[in-house]
Amino acid sequence: MSANTQVVMDFVGAWNARDFDKIMSFFDDASFYHNLPMEPVTGTAAIRGVLEAFFNSASEIDWVMHAISETADGTVLTERSDKFLINGKWMTLPIMGAFELDGQIIRKWRDYFDLKTFETEMARVSG
């Protein structure tokens, strides 16, 4: 496993361990996060604001990695099911992610998901 792939696996592991401080240690003020189709954010404070909403809404988190690969330029691509236990119900979101790294820092992170699936799942677990 390459160093970049290991960093992404460690990042996913931090989510599954519910270690928010560890999650945030992968970012700095130049990091960029785009949870498509939502608006992108840049910097630790803005990324924290977006991630805390997901993190704090769930009593358990289980990101399941289905496939992971790395391009020739070092971008790590992931196919995942991000699962969040909210109000005693599991919400599952199919995700395709792309991570560009600078050592241990996630420089750019883009996650692609279907907004309708997210809205349907949120309504189901919130009701």
C-alpha cells in the first residue's frame, strides 16, 4: 500500500473510531473540501464546520471501503458506503471520493454523492 493510500485509510479509520481531533489533523488552512453537489469550503475552520454537522448527528459511524486505488499522480480514489447511526437508524450514503495529498495533509478532498439519496435517507432517519 502506498503512503497516500495509507493516509486515506487512516483518515477513514479516524471516522470509524469517532476521533474528531484525529480527523481534523489531516487538514490545514490551505486544505480544500468539496462535498458535491454542496458548496466547497477551504481551510480548517470551514472544513470543521461542515464535518462537525455529520459527526455530531451520529452516535456511530461506519465508513465501508469497497474499492481504493491511486492514480499515477498520487490522487487516491475511493468507493465507499458512509454509514451514520442517527436516532437509532443507519443512514447509508454511496460515495465516490478523490483525495489529493501533501504528506499527511489532505490538500484537496472531493466526495461525490446523490443529493436525492441523501435527502431521502435524512428524512427516513430523522422521522
